[in-house]
Amino acid sequence: MTTSDEFPLRRSIRSFVVRAGRMGPGQVRALAELGPRFVLPYAPSPIDLAALFGREAPRVLEIGFGMGDATAAIAQALPDTDFLGVEVHTPGVGALLKHIGERGLANLRIVQHDAVEVLQHMIAPDTLAGVHVFFPDPWHKKRHHKRRLIQREFVTLLASRIAPGGRLHCATDWKPYAEQMLEVLSAEPLLANTAEGYAPRPDYRPLTKFENRGLKLGHGVWDLVFRRV
């Protein structure tokens, strides 16, 4: 079995900055009422996903779900798939919990922790049907590119957690980052591109308000969908 020791990623450089954010009363209430049921504490041991969700089903991990709008919409549209969202920001966790309560979503759980450590310690190899990484921080300045999430070592770790035939789906609205993603993903031997370069947006990924506004202004969005071989 692959162990976390095989992926000694450097944690001195993080792809995120924890920021304090405002929380509305609905988010605060959702955290208090739904957090104990739907937020899974970080632990340095593999999750029993069948026990967690109470069934056998395809499992998809989403990294950095933001305020959770797209995550909730996808989970609602695909009730036969279980979703595990990873996010470090408390307002986003509260917002997604609010969606869970309002939509009655039973196929969604959350881990509020660093995605690298979650993948290293909580997700067993070859277990995920898919991974979603939608609009990660592009870290525009050149001196910050080392903070970008999609780097060679991290992609190797990601690929090891996806079962053969599963998918890794990334999306970005920053062309230079899209180019880096394509280069890094194409170089990973465990992954094969499902398209000639960038992929059409899959139907299951909804357009966000921000994305839709950008498209109307002529801004581009690039999806990359790779299959685990």
C-alpha cells in the first residue's frame, strides 16, 4: 500500500492563507447545528468512507470549495455519489453547511483542514472516483507561483488516491495557471488527458455567478479532465 511517507511534500509553503471572514447568522447557526454531524475532524488515519456515508458509492473529493455553491449543486444533482469537501476557511464551511440543511443533502461531508495532510493521512490509495479542484488561487505574481496548489509532487499524491478509471477535474480562469496545470498533469504517468488539451466544461460543473459574469466580459475559463490509468 502507498503510504504518506512516499509523499514528503514541503509544508513550509502553503497554497492558502487563512483569513478571518464575516459570517452571517445563518452560517453561524449551521455551524452550531449541523457541524457536529457533517464536519469530520481531521485525524492522521484513513477514513472508513463506507461507515461515514452508510453505504457503498462512488466518492469524489473536492479541494477548496469556497462558499460551496457549486459543491452543493453537484451533490444535489448526483445523489448516488458521495462527496467530501475540504476547505480551510470557516465562513465557507458555514455556507456549505447552510446549503446542506436547506437542500437536505445526505451525500456530503466536510473536513476543515489542509488538503495535503487530508490526502496524505485520511484518504487511502486507489479509493476515489474523482477529485475536483475548481478555481484554486492562481497566485498571480511570479514570486508566488511556488504557492500554487497544482504542482508535480501534489499531483502525484492526488493521482495515487484516485482509483483506476477515476477522474481528476481542474478548472481555472487564469490562462497562465491553466498552462501550468496542463503541463504538470500531462507529465504525471498515472494520468491521461481525456481531451486534446483543455476539455469542454462537463455538464455536472455548474457555472458560478462570478464565472458567468466573466464569460460575458470575454474572460476565458479552462477545464482540464484527466483519467487515472
